[in-house]
Amino acid sequence: MPTRIKLLTRPDHDPRFDQPARTTCSNLSEVGRVLRTRRRELGWSQDLAAQVCGFNQRMISEIERGARKVAFDRVALYASRLGVDIILSIGDKL
């Protein structure tokens, strides 16, 4: 069964969004691209994102590149700080 990841950008973190933006990803590289795009939408540098999360800039870079060695809890924390909810689904339905 394929694992699917749905990312929802919460509108309460950015008034430009009336509805959550929904993106379905099938791998960590796609998740990283979505998170990078969201960081840039917020006007954050990787250094600022790292400070907000309590990480170093290298960790942010690895998350955004979809590096497999990054623990999922770090990806989830980064997403949360960006105002992105992650929903995991195993199988075909989200």
C-alpha cells in the first residue's frame, strides 16, 4: 500500500489564505518542496526558519531537500512552525 502525505496550510497563520491549501505528496522530496515554497511565501530565510524551530540551517536544508536521514518529528515540527498540517495516510484514501 502506498503512503500518501497530505499537507494543509492553515489560513490562521497567514491572512492571505481564506481556505487551507491542500497538497498531496508521495515522498519526502515533494514534502520538502512544499515546505520550501511555504517558507519563501512567508519571506523567511533558512536561518530564520532554523531559529524559529530550534534547529540549525543545515537541518532546514536537509528537510527541504527531502533527505531520508531526517527524523519525521523534525519535519512535522518544521511544518507546524510554517503553519502546515501534515496528514499521513496509508493506502489510497486521504
